[in-house]
Amino acid sequence: MAVVGLSSAFAPLRGSWIAVRIRQGGQRAGISLCPSPRSRRSCAAVVRAEVSFVDADEAKRLVGEEGYTVLDIRDRAQRERAHIKSSTHVPLFIENQDNDIGTIVKRQLHNNFAGLFFGLPFTKLNPDFALTVKDKFSPESKLLVVCQEGLRSAAAADALEKEGFQNIACITSGLQTVKPGTFESVGKSELQNAGKAGLVTIQGKISVVLGTVLISAYLFITFFPDQAEKLFDLAGISL
């Protein structure tokens, strides 16, 4: 059985893929898709499931009215900050604890930049992702696959399609677009903020404090120039 054609059609919020396979007496088929009535008699078309991309309100309706189960595929750190109550966690990426020299160097570089400033863990693709999901759910299960930004959930949905799952939905642009109160959540932060960590979360506070100090210093120098000059002299600063 050889894949000889792949067509796609996308609307703004929905996408579908159709894969056509041809069996011709055990021989590899040509590049045409059933070009004649005779060859069409031996054609078998396999239609892959359609993945729905929905907004947060429609996602809530799918869970509440149509029985979709929330499959959270984010990393452990983001899930611990906030997750939808009663969701199932199967991470698409897992923390990379490999100890070969190349990985150690990459991990150190990552931790000194992305880890420090954005709080992102050093991860690798979970090789058991699809297998774990198949152990927990049947292919007929209705799954709302969620991540923080929407990219990982699209990749996870594609992987699950290939494993035969028929009813998959994703939130366009991820949980960062979900308004507080849309879903009942668990954690110390709101769902939309679960991706924020590291120094970027306190940048605004640092700016406010620094701005306050500078303004106070300016006002002190303006209204009390003599006292300010004495303080500068004591500090060895010449104006």
C-alpha cells in the first residue's frame, strides 16, 4: 500500500487532510490518483480525521455539552502553575536530563538564557506521547488538546491523527487566550499566565521601583540642592 497523494483544504478555523492510498496487486502505485475507471476499481481512500481549531468559548461548549475531555500536553512546570480542573496530563515535551556532553552544554546555555529570563525548562520530545495517550483513551474519544500558545497542541493533534484518533479539537493560540473564569482551573496563576515565569515576570516591578527611585532623586536634587551636593561630596561624586 503506497501513499500517492495528499491534499489539504483549510478554512480559517478548521483544517482537514485527505490521504489516498492505492493497492495494485502488491505493486507500488504511480503518481496519479486513480486516472482511469479500471484503476479506480482497485482504489481505497482513507480519510484522516478532521481537527477542529476553536476559540475558548467554543472549547468550553465542547467540554460541557459534547463530552470532550481536556488533554493537557504542556510541560510539567506550566501545568503546575495553572491547569484546567479534571484535565488529563500527557506532556508532548519532557525535561531533558540526558548527560552526554552535547546535551550538558546545550542545557547550560539554555538555563543561562531562556531558563533565567523566561523560566522555560530544557526539554525534549516525549517519545512515548502517542503511546501513552492510546493507553488512556480509545481512538473514538473526544479530545480537546491544549497547550499554552497553540503550536504544541497542533503538533500533538497531528500525531494523534496518525494514530487513528477521530475527534480532536484545539484552542487556537492556546490557553494564553483563555479569559479568567472560562474554565474552572487549579493553580496559583490564571491559565493565560501559566506560560510566564523567570525574570520577565518581575520586569515591570523592577521598572516601577527604579522609576520611583530616579524620580525621588530628581525631586530631592531639585528642592534640596545644598543637601544633595553634600551627599554627593560624601560619596565622592562630583557634579
